[in-house]
Amino acid sequence: MTTFVWDYSREYESERKDILDAVETVFSSGRLVLGPSVSSFEAEFAGYHGVSHCVGVDNGTNAIRLALQALGVGAGDEVITVSNTAAPTVLAIDAVGATPVFVDVHPDTYLMDVAQVAAAITPRTKCLLPVHLYGQCVDMAPLRAIADEHGLVLLEDCAQAHGARHHGQVAGSMGVAAAFSFYPTKVLGAYGDGGATITNDPAVDANLRRHRYYGMEKTYYVVETPGHNCRLDEVQAEILRRKLGRLDQYVAGRQAVAARYVEGLGDTDLVLPVTAPGNTHVYYVYVVRHPRRDDILEALKAYDIQLNISYPWPVHTMTGFAHLGYEKGSLPVTERLAGEIFSLPMYPSLPQETQQHVITSLREVLAAL
């Protein structure tokens, strides 16, 4: 049997009764769109993060896009973020007409290098968009100080950091707003697409709700400002409600998998994940590093192991963003990482025997290099 980085089947078997009951609950309710499951999940997800408002949307990309619009970011504005991220972070910036401005990442944690942010600010800068990548948080205190000093809005991309904590604060509670994805692979994953944006600002909340529902506020037929159709589905919301109660359990399971990797691979020349000071890592993905990454991945195929790279092509090198004008070498750490990092299997229900097969195979491959 081929070993992949993610497989939901064992989790589904253990939670099957609850998942199917969630579906039945919605189908029996008489409300299939923006009903009680969405509103209940929004309240519960906001409560988990200690904030006042949550707006469920159809995917994580639109969670960022609507958040940017609700924060007043648009054409002519610049948003400072990173290139070592999933493309949707940057696609959302582009979708509102703003320009992404990239800073490099820290060579140990692969997170935004906050020390580079101040120099990237221009009169057009409107927003700072840190990506809490791979399961841990960017250093937020100095980033907040920069935002406050320059009058910038701070939007957290939490698509990979459900339940992560930074000096005791949960990811998503440290900016003006925060965007989440519930794609099935996430720490809190749906059985399809889904997303949400959270905030403590009632005006931002009102803007989010208007933008996700065509720009309508008081009645279906009246568009207040042009918006979108970006609603979270009732079935996914009800499934997420059930799974939210198990989020901390999922995190503990991922941390246990990570600990076994340290035990099994800590004495090799693989560079294992580094947790930044003050962070609680939830290990959305378990990213390791080696200068002969491609040779390792090719050799592992003989052991029936197929692994992913997060991410082999930094956003600033993609053809679709060539117009931004970033030349090779402009983000040296990001570019170097793209040739060395890869992800090991990581999910709470990963069988220990499967993980041991990966560890043993990797050790053999590394020894033969």
C-alpha cells in the first residue's frame, strides 16, 4: 500500500456515526442555506478564539479576500506578506486589486521575518498579512507594534494554524481579523471546502456578512454594495461544529506524531521543524529539510512512499505573478527552502506502523546518499 502524506479514512471510520448524524441533522432541519448550523458554528468558533464575531464562508481564499475588502483594502493599496505560502494567500490580495509585497522568511522557522517588514512599508501600504505557516505563529508583538506605528491593519492568515498558540494567545486572536480554511487536510477540516473570518470589530463583521451575501444587508433584493456569493454550507458547518469539540484532541494527536519523528529521525542530517519561542506548534504539515531533497524523494518511491513539497515554487517565481517584478535571488531564504523542504506524513490517525515505515525507509535512504 502506498504511503501518502494524508489520509482521512481512519479518522472517518472512528467518527462516521457523528459525521453522518450531522448530515441527517441538516437534511431534517428544513434549512439548507445559512441556517442554524452555520450560525451555531460561527458562535462556537468565535468563542473558541475568544473573539466576538465569526463569518462562515465557502473557502479559505474567500475568507482572506472578504477580510481584505471588509478592512478597506483595495486597488492601489499594498499588502505585505510572504512568498513561502500557498498561492491563495496572494491570489486573495490580487482579487481585491491590491499589490502583494513580499518579505523573506526566517531560515529556522520558515515564517515571516518580521525584522524585514518596516523597510518594506511605503505610502501605499495598507495591510500586514502574516501567514501562520505549517502550524505555528509568526512573532506577533513586534508586528503589531509596526502596524500601530504606521496605522496599518493586521490580518492573520490562519489557514494552517487552527489551535496554535503564541505566548498563550490562540492564532487568530492577535490581529484586527483572521482568516481560516477548513479544507479537508486542515487541522480542523471539513468534508469539502469551507472557511471563516473572525474579528472583534462589529463594523468589520457587518462588512463581511454583506460581502459574503451579494452585498445585501436588509433584504435579498437590495444590493447595498456589490458583493459575492461566498456562504458556508449548512452541512459543512454542522460537521465542523462536531469536529470543533475535538480540535484540541486533533492537535494532541499531531503533536504525538511529531514527537515520534523526533525520536526516530533526530539523529539524522534531516533538518526537523523548529518551534519558535513562545509557540505551541500544531503541525498542520511536518516539513523537513535536506540539500538532496529530490534524490531522497526519488529513492523513497522504491519504498512505495509518495511525499509532498510545501512549497516547491515560491509565489514570486510563478508566471502568474511575473508582473510584480521580483528577480531570482530577491528572496534568498525562500528560494533556498524551495529546493530543500518536503513534508512527511502528518495527521492524527496516522498508524504508528505506517509512520515507522516512513522513518525506517528514510533512515535507509539517508544512509545510502
